[in-house]
Amino acid sequence: MKKIFTIISACLLSSFTFAQAPNLISFQSVVRNNSFSLVTNTTVGIQTSILQGSASGTPVYVENQTATTNANGLASFAIGAGTPTTGTMSGIDWSAGPYFVKTEIDPAGGNNYTISSTSQLLSVPYALNSGNGNWTKTGNNISNSNSGKVGIGTTTPNAKLEVAGGIQATGHGSNSTQGAYLEWNRSNGDGKTWLLNQKGLGVGGFIIGDVVGNDINNHMLIDSSGNTTISTLGREPSIPGPVSIASSGDLLFNNVGPGAMAMGFAQNSFSGWIQCGASGTTPVNLALEPMGGKVGIGPVIPLCPLDVSGSGNMNTSNGYLLNAFGTASYSGSSLDISIRAQYAVSSINFLAQSDSRIKHIIGRSDSKNDLSLLNSINVTDYTFKDYIGYGKDVQKKVIAQELEKVLPSAVGKTSNYIPDVYAIACDVKSETGTLMISLDKSHGLKQGDKIKWMDNTGKEQFTEVCNIVSDNDFEIDYSGTVTKAFIYGKLVNDFRVVDYDAITMLNVSATQELYKMMIDMKAENEKLKAENENMKAENASFKSDIGKIKAQLGMDVKAEK
């Protein structure tokens, strides 16, 4: 059998590359037999030694492994990936070189190494002792006396240290309560030292602040949930500062007491909101002070102190107390309105636009017919099903469905939630992405219905029914934990609203018809009175003539009387 051997350096093609992992050196070698023919697709045993000082120096690291040559006779392996028999790669002091690599090969793939070759390492891993020798290792510390700039990942650094890529820090032993940090402008341990800190103690996130001694003051903090606090008071994430941005996107101002204010966006109702006062505190007022100017909702240039434009089918919520548990809410709608109030609106005067130049006038209303229509409208006594929101007082008004048959122009349709369920859930179970709700009565819902309900905190929710389990049980699309729920009812698209102005104008026209009828009756009465006076005069004349006739006949008029 021909003898297999390797020659490293001048006789064979070999190369060294330093891997990005700290303790590996990639090594390649072409293996030929004594006829200089390539040894291909063969597994060989390899022992690698790192020798210190010279080609026959002390081995500081020895390992064993196997490698398989490819079709070109090239064996590729990594020094540091084998089984160590002496030392460790991480324990090599690369600054104490020079170092040499000795390779020994067993052609049979075992550990009977018969062929060896040694070559010098001309490049030290990670340049710990490369270039002009500016790197110095003192104990576990490494420093560089370079007076220029240092680039990592770039050959043209623009600052003292420029890193083309990421920097990963995993901790700081002298401050056990904090994670890794980056600091600058530090002055003898005190002063305005700003730092970017990965918050420790299991909170996560990071802060920007200053250090005085061992005290860290947070000025900007983003916790692991995305809550952001901007403060001068060094607050923790659970205590939002003067200006805070929650992970939900809500903006908080001094959210720690009655002076708090918050604004945000409600995802469920697609509405923005502004709130004064912190949760659990006494409600406070919200005032808009345009400093002598005007407030516009819609118009860019308002024409009066409050100018509102635009309209639509709105679902606007107003809070009320749910006696069974906590708080809940009511939501209502109207047709083509700009301002909506749940209860009465008070003002000295109300003005409606009625200029003839904005109208196509058809003609006067038929007052006689209007009187007939008005007489056909039923006024009904009723109470609200939503007694929590509207009370239990008896109302005396019209019913839209009845009015629609008589005066359809006074009835509109819009979308709104109706209290057709209006019950507390007897059981609520939170599951992944859904919420199972059980009632003590039939819910009357179907899959795809959108319902309004309130959770145990009193917050109103608007959710779609995704599954009907039974007459009393159903599931909704909801992510979160809920312990109690009040089910208000479903959304309908034919919710009736009444234009009471139309009824008022109908009454005006009908009253005018009554007035005309009264005038006609008065004129007829005057005519009858005149006719009666004439008849009375004729009757008197008739009596006089009868008296004369009786006198001529010698009749005793007095006796007859």
C-alpha cells in the first residue's frame, strides 16, 4: 500500500482563517500520497497541537478529531472543535507568542499518528497582538494605546470607536440590580452621567437617565410592555411620570392624581378620547381655553366659540351605574346629527337655519289634512327598558313605529344597540381569543351579531358573536381575562329616531286649520245671531198685528193673555 502523508506549508496548499466564534480556527489542508496523488473521500484521524515559543515548543493545547477529504483531497476542520487532551483554547494567552500549529495524521482514521507537520501561526486571533502592538492585556483587561480611531466592521472609522453592526452587552458585575448599560460624560463617579440601561430586576426595557453616586434617576423609561415614561422624578414604569406613552398608545400627563390627564384611541370603538383625573380619583372638569379664540370640531376656521360641522350615525357612550356590579355604559345613536346628548340640553334660545335662499319651496302644507294626520297620532305612556341608564319615570311621547305609519317623514333609521338581552352573565370563561358567556335566560342572538357589553370594570365593549353554543350560551371574539359581564344587546340597522320638529310643525299647521275653522264658525254664528234678531223683530210685529185683529173683533186681549 502506498504511504499517505501530509506536508503543511511549502509542500502543500493550506490556509488559516479565524472564525467569528471566539475559540475556533478554521484549518484546511490538501492530502496527497507519496506519488503526489490526491487522497479523496477518505476519513483520516487528526491530532492538532498549539506550540508556544517555537516549532518544538511546549504544547499549550492539544486535541483529537477526524476529517474527511473531499473530491479534491481537501480536508477542512476547525481547531478548537475537537476533543481536548491538553489545555483549552480559551486559556491560551495569544499575546505571549509566537505560536505554531502542529498537525499529525492517522491515515486509517484512528489515533495512530504517523505523519506530522508544523507551521507558524502568523496571525493571532482577534488581533489581540496584531498590527503595531498597541493592544495590551493586563489580567482580564485589554487596552489599546492607539491615538487614532478604532473601527469594528469598518476600515474608515469616523469617531474614536465606530461599530458597523450591533453591540451586545450582557451585564455589569458591580451593579447587581441593573442590566447592561452605556454611559458617558461621567465625572469622578458623580455628575450628570447619562446612561442607556437594560432595566434589571425582571422588569426589562431600558432607561435614559443620570447617575449621582450609586443612585440612578430615570428621565425616560420604556418597559418590556412598551410603556414609555418621560419624567424628571425618576419614576418606575408602574408610576407614569408627567408625560407617559403607554403600550396601547395612550398619552398620559402627570397620571398620578386628580391633576392627571390622558388621551388615546379606543380600538374597539375606533374613537379618540380625552380624560381628566386618574382612575379611582374624584372626577375633574375638562376646559378648553382657546385664549379668546374659538374651538372648531370639523371646521378649520370656527365662526363661533364652539363650531361643529359634519354628521353621521354615531355611537356615543355615556356612563351609568349598573347596580348588579361595578359600572357599565349606554351607547346611543341618531340620524345625521352633529351634537348628541343623552339627556336634556339647556339654553336660552335655539336657532334653526330656515332662510328661503337655501330651500326649494314647494308650497303651503294642506292644513286640513295636517289636522287629520295630527288627530291620527297616538301619544303613549311608557318606561325605558334600560332603566339603569334612563330611570323608571313614565314618559308621555310617541312610538316611532306607530308614527311611521301616519307621518313617515318624521321617522328616520340608523344603527344602534338595543337592550334586547340586558342581563348579567351567570358564568364567563376566557379562552384563547374567545370569551364564553352563559346566561340564565335565552339570549336570542345569532352568529355574526355585534353586541355591546360591559366587563367587570364597567368598560363598554363592542364585539362580534363568533359561535352560538346553545340558547343560553354563546362565544364572542375577545382576548383578555374577564370575571363578570353585563350583556346589553345587539346592534340593529333599523333603529328608529323621531324628528319632533316635524310633529311640532304638523301641530302648527293643524292649529292654523283649527283657527280657520273657528273663524268660519264665528262668522256663521254672527250670521245666525243677525237672523235671530230679524226673527225676533218679525215675531214682535206679528204679535202686534194679531193684537189689532183681536181688538177689531172685540176680543178681550187681556183675558186671553
